[in-house]
Amino acid sequence: MGPPGAGKGTQAKFVAERLLVPAISTGDIFRVNVSEGTELGVKAQGYMDAGEYVPDELTNLMVRNRIDEDDAGRGFLLDGYPRTLAQVEELDGMIRHTGHALDAVVVLTVDSEELVQRLLERAKSEGRADDTEDVVRRRQEVYEEQTAPLIDVYRERDLLIEVDGMGDVDEVTQRIFDALSGVTES
Ligand code: AMP
């Protein structure tokens, strides 16, 4: 978890590689669907372009189908999901159904000035449609309103690991590995 621009996608790939599990990014799956013009992509695009969350029913179904795939059989890392309280509950049900347990929830913390800088740079390098200034601002608000409360939920469950997301990508990756060592041994 972490606000837009915290580095979730970048770090998720490194961590998943190390743990030999797939990184499942709901944002990436939506973007592929948008670019391929699938029914899901058509439904999701308006929300994404406005910086709003795609409705829970669509998002939950997509994740459910993805974690049922073979490569997720021995575990998986979710990037950008869950993002709402309803998604937390849905994920609990999905995980029960797969026989897995949630090992840890990693939150990347980054100060807001740095976030804006990162997103503006990403806008230039990747050209993401939702990295314009207004949409970035809206995405930050939606995160604060709908996703930040999940931090307390997972803290109460004793699953939360907060990692300083400032600094070089490699340093942040190392901090995550250090914080996860022990948790992922089992
Ligand atoms: P991301 O790449 O994780 O920043 O996601 C990009 C966009 O995809 C978000 O701004 C949402 O519109 C949509 N999205 C990704 N994950 C979710 C989710 N878990 N719930 C609802 N919408 C999502």
C-alpha cells in the first residue's frame, strides 16, 4: 500500500521476484484492458481517467479470477489492492477460499512534496493518462479518503509493516526485504 507515487509498482516487482510469486497489479491489469479495448477496459477507463476508483464489484471479480490462475497457487503479492474497506472484506473471503493466509501488508510512506515530484516525472517518462495535475490531486484525495483508513485495519490485525519509501529505489527495496525477513520464511 501507499499513496499514488509512493513506488508500489516498482517495489512490488522486485519483492515478488525475490519471493518467487507473481506481482498482481490491479492498475496494470486495468491498463492492459483499456489498451486492448476489452469490456472491462471500456467500463474502467472513465473512472481511471478521472482519478476515481473503479467500482468494487468489477475490481473484486478481476482479482478473484487472477488469483485463481495457476501461477498464484503458491502465493502472490498484491499491488494496489485492496483499496477500500469492501475490498478488504472481499479479499479475506478470497484468501480463505485459496487456503492461503495474508502474511504482511507493506505500506510505503513518502512525503507529499516528493510524491508530486515523482508523479510529474512519471508523467513525462511514461505518459500515463492519469498523471495530469488535476487527476493526480484527485487520486491523492481518493487515497486519503478511501484507502488510508485501511492502514489502521491492518495495524490492528498485526499485519502492517511501514517502510520509509524515500530515497533511492535500491535502498527502499532493501528496507522492504529487511522488514519482511522473518515474515516470509514460513
Ligand atoms: P495504480 O496503477 O495502482 O495507481 O491504479 C491506477 C488506477 O486504476 C486507479 O487510479 C484506479 O482508477 C484503478 N484501480 C487500481 N486498483 C484499484 C482498486 N483496487 N480499486 C479500484 N480501482 C483501482
